[in-house]
Amino acid sequence: MTAIAQKNTRIALRLALLVAAMVALAFASVPLYRLFCELTGIDGTPLRASQAPGAVAGEVGVRFDANISSALPWRFEPVQRTVRIQPGARTQVLYRATNLTARTTTGTAVFNVTPAVAGQYFSKIECFCFTEQVLKGGQSVDMPVVFFVDPKLREDPSTRHIDEITLSYTFYPVESRQASR
């Protein structure tokens, strides 16, 4: 093999490795971005917390929104549409899901907060969205969300004017593991 052929082969291998790395990064970008948002609260993604810091004076409204993919035969709604809470106070609300079919189905919820800038101050302690939900045919369940709004919301110049935050969920079907075999 000539020196030029060897050089061309090395360049081709490097380019092939670069393409493989770019494809791998493309597949990894969505879960990495979601993890980044969950850790930082950016893009309206609520943070996870183990406990609330404790209530402080003042109030903020929280509105609850429920959506469902047309591919999931459930009814999904908040039990209570709005609450007024003190920043820092541990709060629990319920969402209700009903399987409208006779067969067991599984769903998973994605969530966000609007305005998006408030996401970094909205923390969930417990949520049905952390795991897949399995409902038997015709079953209805009340699913809790335990959260707090960080009192620092009132100290940040970009969020101190916010009087209402919307917590929104959308449920999607989870493919059956048996169906994929």
C-alpha cells in the first residue's frame, strides 16, 4: 500500500469515527437535555426536592393543567384547578386519571411550568410523573403531587412580579413490553 493510500485510509477512518460520534451525540442529546433541565429548572422544568423550606409571608397562585395524547384512552384532570399558597409551604394536590377501556393500559406524564422562568423556583417532592402509571380497565385513581414554590421567587427581579404559575402535565401511552416481542 502506498503512503498516499495509507493516509487516505486514516482520514476515512477518522471521518467515519466522527460521523459515528455525531450520531451517538444526536441520540443522547434529548435525554441529556431533559436531565439538564431537571437539574437546573431551566425551560420550565420543575426541580425535585426532598422537603419544603417552610412557608413565608405572601401568596402565589398555582394553576393546574391536564392534557392527554389522543393515543391514550384515558380521562385526565386536576381535582382542584387552582390554589393560592405561601411560598415555601409544602402543598399537595391531586390529579385524577380514568382508563376508559376494558383493558389495562400504561401511561407516562411529562410536565412543565409556565412561565418558564418560574421553573427554577418550582420544586416537586412527590409526583406521579416520576414513574409510569398502570390503570386496569375502567379504573380511576387519584394521583398526588407534593410541591412547593421556593420563596426566592420573590427575590429574583425576573420573577418577583409573577402572581400565578401553571403546572401542566401531558400523559402519553407507554408501549406494552409484550407487544414489542
